[in-house]
Amino acid sequence: MELTIYFVIAVISVLLYFLKPRARKGRVIPGPPGWPLLGSALDISEQTMPQKCSEYADTYGDIVQVNIFGTNIVLLNSVEVIQKAVFEDPYKQYFNDRPTTFYGEHFLFNNKV
């Protein structure tokens, strides 16, 4: 009997730890709140993704953060924002850099093409 009480207390403690809101430093990218542990996975599917991205852009702006199964995904919803992220300093070092691959290194002039 005592063992089950300790087990229930441990499970509740772990759930409360993972479900509590976290304090974030700096600016937070706006986005839908989603469900704990699932995020927005129930809202988005292959068929509804373009419509949902458009809805999120209308609601939250051109830059939206969506959480799906604990992974934060940043959606860029306008051509201007995408061009700024890929081509302008200092953002391009974060968005335009890709790791080297064997094929690119040996057959594509050291990933320069």
C-alpha cells in the first residue's frame, strides 16, 4: 500500500515538473499555445498545413513559432522575411549555413555550387 502511494506521488511530481510553464529569457516568438507534450500536432496535418500557416500568419504575424512534440518550428510567412533571413547580415549565418556533406565536398567544389 505504501509503495503505491509513493509511486503516485512520484508520477504526479514528474507531471507537474514537465507541465509547469518555463521562464524564457529575451523575446519570445509569438505562436499558438498548443497542448502540453503534443504542442500543435493535433491541429496540423499534411492536408491542412498551408491553411494553418496562413491562419497563423494572419493571427501572429510573419514570424510564427509552432511547437510540435516538443520541437519548436519557426515559420517564415512572407517573401521579405525569408529574403532577409537568408541573404542579409547577421541573419544569414544562422539560416543559410548548412553542414558539409561528402557529396558536396568532393563533387560540388567544396559545397560552393
